[in-house]
Amino acid sequence: MFNEDLRKNWLDILKFNSKVSIIENPRKLDEKVRIPLTPIQIDAFLLYNLFAVLYPRFINQQQNILDIIVSDFDIDNIVFGVYLYKTNKPGVHETVEILPNDLVGIKQENLSDIKEIFNKFQSMILKDHGVKINSIRLIKKRGLDLINSHYGKISNSTNSDIFRSFLDLMQISLNGNLLAMYPEPYILKFLRNNITLLEGIKLSSIFAFIEDLIPSFNVLVTMASNQLSFGVILKKVESKTINSDIEVKLLPIEREDYDLNSYRLLTDIKKAQQTFMVDNVFNINLNGILKFLSELFENEIPLHKEILRLLFQKFLYGIRRYDLHWSMYPKPKVFNTLIRFLIRLIGIDLNLKKLSHWAIPDYIFGLFDTFAGLNARILLIITSNKTTHDITNQTPITILLEIENGSLTKVKNIIEKEILSGIDQKSLDSIRFAYSERFGFITNIIILDKILIKTILNTFIFKFHKISLFSILKVLKMLKKPQIFQIYPEIPPYSHLKRKNSFFFMKDLLKIAIDRHNF
Amino acid sequence: MIENSKVNSTDVAIIKNDSPTKAISNGIELLGGISRFIGKEDSVFIKINLRAPSGFPVNVSMDSLRNLIILCKKAGAKEIYVGGFPENGVKTSTLSSILGLKSYLENLGAELISLDDQVTSSFSIVDVNGKNIEYPTRVLESDKLIILNQVSVDPLFKCTLSILNYYSLVSSKSQKIEKIIRSGKDYLLLDQYKQDLISNILDVFSIKKPCLVINDMFYFLEGAGPFIFKDSSIIRTGLVVSGSDAVAVDLITLKLLKIDLLSSEILLEARNRKLGITNVSEINLKGESLDANKLIVNFSVYKLNEITINNTYLQEGRICSGCFKEAYYLLNFMKTHMTKDLKYIRKQSILIGENPPEPDTVENVIVFGDCALKSTKNRDFRYIQVPKKDSTIKTVRGKIKKDNSSQNKPIMKEKVNKSIIEIPGCPPDMYMSLNTLVKYYGKTKAPNLSFYNALLNQFVFKESEKSIKKKGVNSDV
Ligand code: SF4
């Protein structure tokens, strides 16, 4: 029933985990396993720790888990396999016990009441084995087949292909309810509901799109807390002859080698950069990230605008807390006091440590709600190397965003080309009308070229350490070029940007974005 | 009153549907179909909400409008005009270019009419109860008039009824209520402003009866409205109310919102003037049941001090609905768009109405409206006590002598308080209020407002900005 590789790797993980509690220093075991469902080799003890910290936080905090494999067809008892994991530590799978398939009979119609299934298994296993299970994972056979076929790709595909396959697997499983859990963790509900917002958009396509846009990079992201410290090396290799690929490595950050300051950040990130031979190091307080994610997953989807406002605020607050919640090497120029002082002389305050996290979301949401409306349909057309207004001679990506009461409720990929047949495609009027006839009134069309997205990603993420007035000005100037960015009909904030000198516009923006003084 | 409908005016349809456009079509179908309202070769004027350069639901739902235009065309309408005066003197052309309206309507086979364009629009003077009303000739001459009204909460009338929508067939200038004090009558106590406003609204409404009235409440804006503010929120009710008697349609709409006729001053006055049906038992209800579809919604606040704003203290005297409405907009605007500014400003007081209490502090006192301005002319807050500066020689001499008297209490002198922002008007105009605030606070203290004001400059203040520049007033006060 299980792919051999998958089975072997999983048993290796269990074997290692069961050794941890009886060995004095499990770190020294130096065993390698693969992260389930991925090709990523990882130190087995790090994986143990990842499960021990992340599983209780995001999936289930209690011990003893039961996996049930069920058929997709309507037969007398649809149970194909029952696997009991007795866990001493929540989330850390150590042993597996195969239980008889007829322990509890399930019919297809029972699947709608997973709580009932859980109760039956719980009482039966308690009676027969004296073990109280606290969660079940129900996997449909089709889901398992998909996992097996995904595993088949691992040995002979690039990492990028495998990530795409993993994302497809996740999307199909969640969309088709091939995986269910009881009690249902917030993260599962969050992911499933987010995926239902996407219509005709594959997660793997989004990944491919972003992968294509991002430049070559070689970064180390270190995350540390009291319980867990690790690093992820992400490397994108581009070459003219072969397709680009992304390398991912997870490695333990030994606390003996690196000191943590009181904010749980590495004190010497330069050393990490040199040791791991990467261009940049992002050093993040793990507890902060985990707390943010836990809160994020608890929300209903679509995210209510107030929740979105709050999450945005928290995100900006995180950015503002440089040296406290995160740091990076090389240190971003904007954090250099001398440079900031010099910029200040021309009347500009670019101090990201004073980012107005408390006011920016209100202002942006206020402007958006006012000018786009609480209900809106926005057509996003992403072009590549657009030199004219004409969008006919390329195949742009066309996405429809539907907003209701200020929340994003649908993201739809539009593939029908015939919508534009017979209309003047140089006229944004006609394009808007054609789409409005098909999908309802289109509030605004936004046309942007990939080069703009690339520049924004470079400026604000990959080359963040070099961010300066000039790089921000460059983005603003690009926004003014109709061959790169257009909004139709033009909303007042955009008309204002177009009319105003970019430097003075930026100055006004920074007044809004940066605190005048600390409170 | 000019009549223009073949339909039994007692019919009102309540439709509930999953699709906003179907809700409108089904309503019209239930009333006998569009051909009962629109004849072949008719010229039709559709009056919509065209309030401001803002998205839905400040303006009408374009999907509903599209549906209605298509129905009119199917019925054989020769010409379909769409229009209405935007609020606060914003030009239709400006609004059209921000919303991309003109070309969209042209593509649908309708024409956007700029009633405010002197060149293309003419007005007829209509005498109603001795008042001369400038009424658009185009509407007067159209064979049929339809009101497509987006229902949202409203600070004065609880919700935006079709009769209120109708009022913006006349210009903002004509809509302005002149303060006329009747002898022996207390203008504020009787809320004469609102009475005059209602009287004007009904005068305009009585000129030409619409043949079809649609109250589109499929999406209902609750909380703060009818513009989009921080406390605004949309609920999906799925309901549309339609009929040919605007008063009856509005009455049923209010009933759905659990508001009684007796609580609606405007419908009570319409009843007095016999402008439509105000007795539910005389209305022939079709479609959904009225009782089964009643809604619980959050209406706008009735008291200004219920709008809580950071660092802002409101002192309210006796006010009428004029200042209430404008202050309601201003306060909600501050709450929505001035988060940062309010923190920088630290403390501001707003005095409003006749004889408002003294402000808590003498800093940043906004005196809002003519009543507040007039009644606080000689108030204490207009003057501040500052220590009198001794001459430099006296101070130095005092220091050399270590004169104890120099440590005595400083002598105080009275100065005019310059931290006062006067916003005149009866009532003041919202956009001008913002402009005054920007001039006072400047970019440093009010970066959010300054930026927003720059956006408004694009479509509201073009003229006033020139005069500001001429006078050389520096906005960075
Ligand atoms: S100033 Fe304001 S309160 Fe006074 S009468 Fe005019 S509108 Fe009413």
C-alpha cells in the first residue's frame, strides 16, 4: 500500500525517535533521514525536534495518534489500514502498531461524521489496548496513491519539480477532502479554506511564477528559540543551459557554536554567513514567527478586514523590531546611523525602526475601501516585457480578484481567450467592458509587467540590505510608466503619484509610513 | 405631479435572491414585466446614486444598473439617460473619469448625463408651492423616470430612501438649505433645518413621478454611512424592493428595517402631502413576506459623541440636523483617515452648535459652524494667559542682584488664542472643513490628512487651491 521509499524513510524516523529518550546525547547520533514527502535530507535529531515543537503547536497537543486509511468506494467496511502511534511526547512518532481493519467498521456515509468515527475508535482501542488515542488522521486511498506517485518523482526530478508536485498533492488532497483530522487543527482548516478561494489557480503555478521572477540567491535563514534552533539554506541556481532549480537544506544550529542574545537572535551572524558560505543571513526569532502563524491560522477565511488589518499591523511591527525580532547580515544600509543622518539632511526620515505599524494599515485600508469600494472586482493582468498598451501579442496572466465587504473572497484565473475576440484590445475601456459582460462589473483593471514585480521583490526582499532612497525612487518611477504599470480607471492616489514629482511623493509617503518620534 | 406609469401603484414587490441582478429582474417581472413601465420608443431617465468618487456602495451597483438598462432596451426604449448630481459640488465628469462610467454606459447603450455641465444641460424653472425650482429639462422631457436607489444607512434619515435619491436631481446649490428664522420660532429647538430640508425634498419629488422605483438593498451598508468609513460594513441581505409608488416602496423598505412610519419624518410629511401610499394595508405586497424578512442592522449613531475618536473631545451645544450631518461626516472621516494625525495632534476639542461648553484645553480648538462661532465669540478659551516678558535689562539686573523679586510669580498678560480653527458655514462644508484643518495642522502634524487632501485637490479644491497659493499661506503651519 505504501511506496517503499516512503515506508523505509518513515520507519527510519520512528526508529531514531524511539532511541532519543534512551540515549544520553542524541545529537551525537548524527543520523540522516528525509523530511516526509520531500527530498530534503535532514539531521534526524533536528527533525525530531521540529516535530516536538511544531506538531503540538499546529496540529495536536495530545499524545497517541491513529491513522486510518479508507477506500474511496462504497463497500461494506471501507477501512484499508489502521496504524496506532503511541507517542510519549506529543507529535513525536516513535512506534507504529498495525491494528485489524475490522476493529471498527466504517461505511462511506459515516465519513461525514468524523467525530463519531473518532469516538468509536477511541473507546475500542482503550478497551482492547489500554491506550487512549487523542486524534485521528483519516486518509482516503486516493490520497495515499497520490502520495505514492509523488514519492515516485523524488528520485528523478529537480527540487523545483518536487515542490510543485508537493503543492499539487496538497491542493488536490484538501480540495477533494482526501485528508481529514479529528480534532481538526486550525492549520488544516486555514489551508483548505484558502485553497477554496482559488478558482482555476494551482498552487504549483504560483510557485513556478514566483520562482521564475526571483533572482539567483543564496541565503541562510536562521531561527532560534530556547527549544529549537535551526537554519534553512535556500539557494536558487540559474544557468543559461539548464532550468533553474532551488536547493533547500535544513541544518541544526548548534547552541555551543552560536550564542543567542536575550532576544533569541544569533549574536554573531557574520560567522554564520562565513561558515555556511551564503550571501545573506536572515536571523529571526522563532517564537515571534510561531506566535504570528498560530494567530494567523486561527482565523476564518476569507479573512475579515479587521483581522487583516490587525495581522498587517503585527507584520509591520515585526519588521520594525530589527535587532529584537530579526536581524540580517550584511546589515541593511538604512539601519546605518550615519547614512540615516545624511538622508535626514535632505528632509527624509527613512528609519525602519520607526515604521508606523500602528497607523499604516488603517490608512491603506481606508484609501482602498474609499476608492475601490467595499465590494469590488479587480482584474489583474500580468504581462512580460510589454512595450505597448497592446496586450494581444503576448499571453498575459489574467486574474480576477473578487472583494466583498473589504475581504478577498475569490481569486480566479481567466483562461478564456475568446472574451477579447472582436474588441479593440488597445482600449482599456473595451477590455474592461468585455470582462464586465462576462464576470460582472470590473471596478478596475491593473496591468503590470513582470519586471515591476521582480524589481519590488529585489528591492524589498532579496536586496533589502541595499535598500536606499534611490531604489525606492526607482520603484515609484517604474509605477509611472504605462508600459510597466497601469490602472484603469485611474484612482486618485495613482493619479496623484503620476502628477507629482517622485521624490516629493516619496517624501510625503515616508511621512505617513515613518513615526516622527517614538511614543 | 407628472404621472408616467401604467402599473397599479399599490403594487410593491419584495424579492429575495442569491443574485443581485436576478433580484431586480424578478421584482420587475412580478410587477408585470418591464413593458408595463417602459413603452416602445420611450426616452428613459434613470436616476442613480452618484454621490462621490468612491466605490460601491457609495454609488449605485453597476451590475444592477446594467441589468436595468438591458431591460429598458428590451422593452424598446429609444434613449436611456443615466445621471444625478454628485455631492459637494464634485463634477459628474470628474466622477465619471475616476469610475470609468461614461464609456461603460455607452457600451451598454446608455448615456451618462452631466447635469452639472452648463453647456449640455438645461434647466426649467418649475413652480412648486410658490418656490421656483431649477429642474433638469432632460428629466422633465423624458418619457419615463426610473429611480435606482442603493439603500445604505444615513445619519439623518436612518437609511437612504429613494425620495432622498430623487433630491439630487437638483444641483447642490439648489439643495442647500438657507437658514430662515421664522418669527417666534426657535430654529434649533424645532430643527427647522430638517423641516426645511424635508419640505424641499418633497417639493422636488412632487415635480415628476417616477414610473419605477427600485430600492436595491441586496448589499446593505450598515454601521457608518452612506460613505465608506472605518465603521462601515456591508451585509448581504439578498433583498430588493420595487414598485411604482416611491413612498410605498420606501415605506416597505423601512418596514424591512423595522422602522415604523411614525419614526420617519419624511414619510409622515409625504403622507400629509398625499404624495403616495403610506398605509401598509393599502399596499398590494408581492413576492416575499414582509414579516419573515425583517432585518436587524446597525444604524448610524444618533449622537455625535458616540463616534469615539482618539485624542478628540467633542463639546456639543444646541445643534440642528445641518451641523449634525456635517460633523458626523467629519468625525467619521477623522476616525477613518487620520489615525496617525490624531496621535500627533495629541489633543483637539471640537465645539459645535450654539453655546457649547468650554473646551478642556485651549489648544487646537475647532469651532465648527456659524452657531458655535457666534456664540463663543467672547468665551474664555479665545484668550490665553501668557507670562509677560520682562525687558532684558531688567532680567539681567535682577540676576546680578540675585533679586528675589525675579523669582516671584511672573506677571501674566492676556493674549488672543491662536490655536483656534474656525470653520464657518451653516452648516460647514465637509471638503472645506478638511482644507481648513490641513492649513492649520500642516504636513508635519497631519501627514495623513495632507496626503488625502492632495487627492481631493484633484477633484474638489482646484479653484480654492489657486487662491490659497495667491495669498501665500503656508500649509506647514
Ligand atoms: S450653524 Fe449649524 S447648528 Fe447652527 S443653524 Fe446652521 S446648521 Fe444648524
